[in-house]
Amino acid sequence: MTNPDQARQLKLPFPSREPTLPYILGDANRSAIAVLDQWWERFLDGAQPGPPVILLKGPKGAGKSTLLSRFMEARSGLVIGPDAEGHLTVPRTPAPLGIDNAHCVRAEGLFSIFNECVAERRALILSGAGRPISWGTAFGDDLPDLKSRLSGVAIASLEAPDSAMLADALGGGLSVLGYEGEGDEVAWAAEQLCRRFSAVETILADIATCGGKPTALKVLLQAAMRDNPAQVL
């Protein structure tokens, strides 16, 4: 009998193919997308009450960055994020603006951008993890005025993806890597993974470093999960 570790191909120093994670629509993100779309329509019509700002929140790996990027790309907007010190460089443009990883931005920066977008009637989406009331505190800052601003705007909430969404994402990514028609194995693997898309990305990246295919995809998936125990339930 072939040992599973022997059946697995040797690792390449770099991925031989870039794994691609498809965008998956499901119960975990459908409501947030609807809220964003409604907010945007009210903004365009001038019917949006209060600041032209909305918060996109959700747990780690729920797909906030992907949704923000897709939303802004469809509306010719920009997406920026903080550097390691929590600072932002904001382009001088009237285009809609998305701030990714808002929970890692310094309070003064968030407060300034918030006020500028309100003054200029520039659409702003702040996307981050955790409770929005805590955004701006990553570096020990505490700005009550920022908390007041964040507590007074609309919120679109993403939920953690379920196993069906993870299976769709994993299956799509595997298809790009040349693995198709393995629905049972993909569904089995998705049930084992933590409920975050980043877990799927990690498994795909691991598989992409293999120089060839083993006898069975399940062997490869098992090995990738052994390599990445933090991504497994």
C-alpha cells in the first residue's frame, strides 16, 4: 500500500501556478451586499441621511477585502489600507474611497478621513474586523469623537462562510489548478476547514507548490491540512 506521504509530490520552492479563489455568493454575504447596494443607490440619489459613510464589518476571513475591492472596482472607486504603523496615504481625488483593515488605522487618520469625506460628500466605506466602536484603538489611541462618528452610520455585516461556500471556493480554486470532478473530496475537505475563506486560500497555496498530482486528490488535501493545522477545525 502506498504511504500517503510518499504519494504526495515534492514541494517546489515557489508555487508553480497561482491559485485563484473565486468570488462566492451565499447566505453569509448576501445581506451585506444588499445593504451596500441600497446605501449606494441612496447616495447617488442624494437620499442618504447623514454622512456618506458605511461600515463593512465581519470576522477574520469572511471576505471583507474581496467584497470591498469588487464593490469599488465596479464603481471606479479606490481601495487603500494602512501601513505597518497605522498610517494612510489618501489620494486627492473625488472618487469613492474604501479603507480596508480600518481596525488597524490610527484614530487620528480615521477621524480626518471621515470628516473630509463628509465635507466633500465623497462616498466612504470603512471595512474592518471586530466591533467598529473599537476601530482606531489598535495603537492605544482613544478618540471619543471618532467613536461618536462610527456609531452614527450604517453598517453592512458579513457572517463567516458556511461549509457550502467554502466548498464552492475550494472547488473553484482547485479547478484553476487542474483538479476537477472531485466533488466528494472537496465537500469533505470543506467540512474540516475553519469557517474563513483565508483557510481555503492557505490550502490552495499549499497545493499549488506541488510539482504534480498524487493518485487521489483527497491525499493531497489531507497533506495540505496536516501542513496547516491552524486552518482546520
